Amino acid sequence: MTARQTPPCRWQADLVLAGVAFVWGATFVVVKRALLEISTSYFLALRFSLASVCLLLIFLPAFRRMPMREIWRGLRGGGIVGLFLWLGFTLQTLGLKFTTAGHSGFLTGLYIVLVPLIAAAVYRRWPLARELTGIAVAAGGMLVLTLPSLDANFHMNRGDVLTIGCALAFAFHLLVLGHYSQRERFEAVALGQILCAALLSSASLALDPPRVTWSTAVVLAIAITAILATALAFALQTWAQQYTTPTRTALVFSLEPVFALATAVLAGGEALTHSALVGGGLILTGILTVELKPAPRT
């Protein structure tokens, strides 16, 4: 593997990840609207396939300068990462059939807490105290955000179990991506994960036949999510995770529901509630708890 240039400061990598969270949160309304007219598996297959083409075109000059063995190593690592990415999307979608959106949002957000726990179990190294504090505060903020849409009596059903599986998959995705992005060429890893997700999404069409009513909203949703929320976003995430930890990545990604809510208020006409303000404030506080005192470089 070739030597890298002088790495950026960790806060710069975290800022890029915040931009990724913004893109994902801002496109939530677009995706929700499009899924009324297109089946989920077909949407994901088109989204990841188009994103794979975009990433190949973006990274083609870099691939031409790389030894073939580095490309293949990165693609193999990215394939493993893509398996967890696809599994997370699939379990989340299946879970939504049997549980509420509030339960899904809350349980999916558990990956923020699971990442440091799994990392500690695997690497035998706990995150810094301020990172754990930040995660606890941010997790409390996500609970406050989703509390209004939760049932008075939270009874577990199979949809909830599937969604917990989704949270586990997304947690492992962050951890495995962090592993390979720091060891292989990030361009190949980024392409490998999206290409794997495209292939698995296309294969799943055998179980979930394509259904679509073509409209401007559907075409725009596919284009926007493929180019911005997938090709660009996952390329930036893969690059940024070279220089930060999975725990901090999970913490920064807790901003996604805040950005989604802000977009829904500004573009979707939703009301800004007291719980939204408190929950968003807690998430920001949790992130600032870590970012105002950056961990020393390792």
C-alpha cells in the first residue's frame, strides 16, 4: 500500500462526516415521497447500481495509477463492508412492515450505542470517557426526538427484532468500514461496498418483484440519492473514516435525524415541536462534548 500524504486533523474528518449526515437527513423527505411509487428493493437496486457507475467514473483516474493487487484488495474489503450495508437497509425495510416508524427510528438509532460496545469487545479498548459521555447525551437526544411517535406501551414484536438486527448491521458496517478504510485504498473500498450492495439488492428482486409508477419525483429521487446520498456520501465517509474512529463516526451520524427533521420543517411543512428542539439540542451537546476537546491523535 502506498504511503498517504499528511493526514488532516480529526475534526476535519468529523466535519466531512457531518456533511454526509446532512445529505442523508436532507434526502429523507425525497425518498419517503418516491417510495409511494416504487418498490423498496427496486429503488435500492437502481440507487446502488447508478451509484456504482458514478463511483467508477470518479475513481477511474486513481484506479489507473494503482497496482491491480491494491484494487482487488480494496474491492474485497469493500464487498464485506457492503454486505453489512445491504443487510442494514434490508432489515430496516422488513422491520417497517411490522412496526411503527417511531419504533424503527428509535431502534435503528441504537447503533450509536452499539458501536463503542462492539468495538470494546472486539479490540479490548474502551473509548475515551468524553466520547462515552457524548454518546450517552446524543442517545438521550435521539430518544427525545422519537418519544412522541413511540407507543405508550413499547411491546416488542418481530418488526422490532428485525430493526434491532438492522442497528447491529449498521454498527458492524461502521466498524468494518473503519478497519478496511485505514488499511486499503479508500477508493476501492468505497466502490466495493456500493457494488456489493447493488448486486445484493438486484438479487433480492427475485423475492420482491419490481413495482414502479414512473414520475418526475421517482426519477429525481433515484438520481439525487444515487449521486449525492450514495456515491458522494459513501466515498466521503470511507475517506473520513481513515482519520477518525468508528465511535466518533457513530456520534457524528446522530445528526442525521436532526437534519431530517429540519428539512421536514423547512421543506415539508412539519411543525417544530418542543421535543424536537430538546432532542436536537442534546444531540448537538453530545457532539460538542467530544469535538471541543479533541482526542489526541493515535
